[in-house]
Amino acid sequence: MTADLFQPYALNASITLNNKILMAPLTRCQADDDLVPTQAMADYYARRADAGLIISEAVIIRPDGQGYPNTPGLFTPEQIQGWQKVTSAVHAKGGKIFAQLWHTGRVAHSHFFGGPTVAPSAVKIEGTVPRQRELAYEIPKALTGEEIAQLVADYSQAAANAIDAGFDGVEIHGANAYLIDQFLHHDSNRRDDEFGGTPENMARFPLAVVDAIIKRIGQDRTALRVSPGAYVNMQGDSRDRAVFDYFLKQLESRQLAYLHVGIFDDALTFDYLDGRVSDYVRAHYSQTLVGVGSYSAETGAQAIADGRFDLLAIGRPFIANPDYVVRVRDRQPLVSYSDEMLAELV
């Protein structure tokens, strides 16, 4: 049933994957205090190089994008050099790896960089910072037009830094209620200027980031993750449907390397999307789509066979099973994931 997962897949003329199993981005908080990737991180990724494509843990594009402790950056020479060790280790094992470019927006915290946090609008989220629960979230500063333009430039520079660091491409993190996603939902975007109010305006900044990165490194090496369904740090709004209808139509013409659904569990349904996020995106996007969210190899392979998406991303099972691809291929039992495994890189 899973045999098709082990067939090569051409993302485009430049990149062909050895199989259809991707390692999903998994935040591990194991960089050093200067947010530089460590040798342990290089070893961790190299052990998983059998994946058709590794999508790195989310990587901060600039200091005020940080919302969790010890998450790696890609904005200093030392960080770029640290990632070179990671990408070299993956390539030495025959693997491919994309960097997931990240700014957390209102999910950031001034504790990490001195503040202020920034977002589309001055609307805070409730709760505290994971792994540092003593830190309550703050009211962010609403970005000015000039600051938005600078963010576009910073995303572009981070993409160029990723290529310098040896990555095969980048996945723009436009999902899971982080900065780009915050522009696409009415709960977090209350603006009444050219970046808010209408689908065209709300998609303006995300599309500017996509276009700037395509111009900088090429569409063959540019991918995007999206979360049309608001499910974490975000309240859903029926008006969001029109925003994503427009956004996905615009993305269709960009010829991205792939589009990646952002959801922790694809069994979740959303009334304003008429069901599951992956099915909604598939109905509006005909090019390479990556599915994710509590799939097994068997259920993921069936979803691919049913045409629901083209590639399967696997998350926590890759933490528990560095040799996940081999185990599935050879029909070996999988080690069960447990939260205790997050304490160190294995």
C-alpha cells in the first residue's frame, strides 16, 4: 500500500526528490545562546537524510522574530556558518533540505530581543511563551508601511542567506498564526490601509514576500506553508475564506516548488472551509501540495492515491524514528513518540 511513497518525485526541472516522504518542520529549541546551529543539530538532521526532503525547524529571519528559547537564526555570519555544517551533513548522506523561514510576529516576546514585538495590528494573544511560561504575551506594535517594506527585504535576505548556507531551497512559514499568517486572518489583521480590510489588501504583504524571494533565489527553490483554518493562537472568521480564495488563486500563478498545508491534525474540519484544510486547498490549488497532520505512512499513501495531495510530511514519528523511511519501506515496527524525546537531539 505504501510502495508509491518510495517513487521519486520531481518538484520541478531543478529538484527531484528520492521519495515522497518529507520530514516536517519540528521546533527543537537546541541552538546555542547566539542562535547558532550546533554539531548536535547537524548530526540530528543527517540521521534523517533518507527523507525525500527535510524541511528544517523554523529559522528566525531577524532578532525580533524570536518567540521561543534557543531557536536558530539565519541573519548573522555565525548562524550561516552553523547551518553550512547542517546542510553539508545532510548532502553527504544524499539528502535534500529546505530552510523554513520564520517570523513569529505577535507570538514573539521582547524577553529575547529587547522589544517591541510587531504584528499587523496591536492585538495580543492570550497565554504565555512555551518553555518559559513565566513570560506572558505582550501587546504588539502595529507595523508601519515602511516597516512592512523592510520585512519584505529581510525575508529576501534570509532566503539568500539560506542558499549561502547550502540549503536546496526555502519554505516560507506563512502558517500556524505566525507573522505572515497574521496578515491573512481578520482576527489578527484589523488594518484599514492597503494591508487590511479586503482579500487583496490582506494578501498584499504575504505575496510581496513570496515575490521578493522568488526574484532573489528563483521559484524552483521557493515554497510556502499556509493555514487557511485558524486553529492555534487565532480565532476563525468566516471572512477568512474570501482571503484564502484570493490568496491561493494568486499562488497558483507563481509556480512554487510546493505548497504545504499547515495543520497539526488534518482530521479537523472548519465550517467556513467546508471541511478539512487539505481538501479546501486542493480544490483551489492544482500544483504540488504537501499534506501533513497525524497521517501514518498508510493513510498518507492512501490520501496521495486519492489525489488529496502529492507529498506526505511526517512530524513527530521522525523524532522517534530517525530511520523512519527505512522502517516504513522494510515494514519494521515504529518506535512510539513521547514528549520526553524533546529533551535532547537523538
